[in-house]
Amino acid sequence: MMFLWLIVGLVLVTIAFFLPGSPQDVWPNLNLAGIVAAIYILALIAYTLRSPFGKKAQAIVWIITLLTLPALGMFWTGMDTTSHWQHNKLLSIREMIGRGIIAAEVSDTLLSVLDEYHNQKGGKKTTLHQVFQRRYPRVMVGDNIHLPGYPGDSLRIFMSSLSDDAIMLDAQEMYVKGRDPAFKNFNGRTGMVQERYTLTAKGVHHESQN
């Protein structure tokens, strides 16, 4: 009979774990499995403490159980809260790092174009458009000009507008969430970090879009 109890408990907890089906957050699965496991333990104790156990033994076991389960529950919820806090903190740090990488890379790209534009020799100067296309030949509006620096590099720098007087780049993180989850990114995704940089003859203008 005890073997049957173990099999039933294993099946119930396993089913409870897979019911929520949240690939982004495992804690709802763990919480439901934990609740089912607690109910199962209480039922198992009630079944086990039948005769010939005396009233005193039953009382002692139930007191220990009713003290232990709430303590485990508090520890469990504390771990849940801490893990979510750590997860959100890591995402925040990753977002800050992503914005810093974008600022460094896009600024270097555009300022090098601006430097070449202003240091042209001779009478007739080429436009910002022409200077940029010398550095990035065959790049068209909508293209990504960022060369991956490592496997899994999630940065994209899209050419969003190109004219004789202005160059606009939309730098986007593919998997790092920004401030607004409903924001529509340049490549069609939603909610990801995106920074816009516009280069004119006067310098670089920056707009943090998400």
C-alpha cells in the first residue's frame, strides 16, 4: 500500500509541476507542485497515523508537522521573491550594459564619418551620405551595419534613414527588454531596447526610444 502512495504522490506532483506551462518563469510550476506536495504529505501523515498509534503520538506528529510546513512555506516564498529580484536585477544590469555598448559603437561609427566629412581637402566637399557610403558601400535603408563581435551577439544597428544632410541609425538589442513592453522596434519586434542616433554636419543627436 505504501508503494502505491509513493507512486500516486510522484504522479500528482509531476502533473502539477507541468500544468502552468510557463517557459519564461519556472516558479509558478514549482509553487503549484509544492502546494500539491504539501497536501499529499498531510494526507500521507493522516493515513500513516491511524491505529495502532496512540493519541499522544498522533498529537506530537501533527504539532511538528503544523510547525514545520508553515516554516517551509515561508522559506519557499522567500526563495521565490529573492530569485525574481535577482532575475530582474540581472535584466536591469544587462539593459545598462547593452545601452553602453550601443552608445560606444554607434558614436564611434558616426563621429568617424563626421570627422572625415569636416577634414576633407580641396574645393568641393562630398556629402555626409557619400562619406558614409565610402565606409559602408552597398548599405541601404533597413540594412544592419553591425558586424557580430562574438557568437550570440544580439546588437543590431539598422540604417533607418540616409540623405545628403543626415544619417539616422536605430540601434536595437534583439533580446534585451526596454522600458515599454509595447514599443514597436525597427525590425518588427516589440519591447526591446532601442536607441536612435542622427548625424548631421553639426554633430550627433541621440534619442533613447525604448
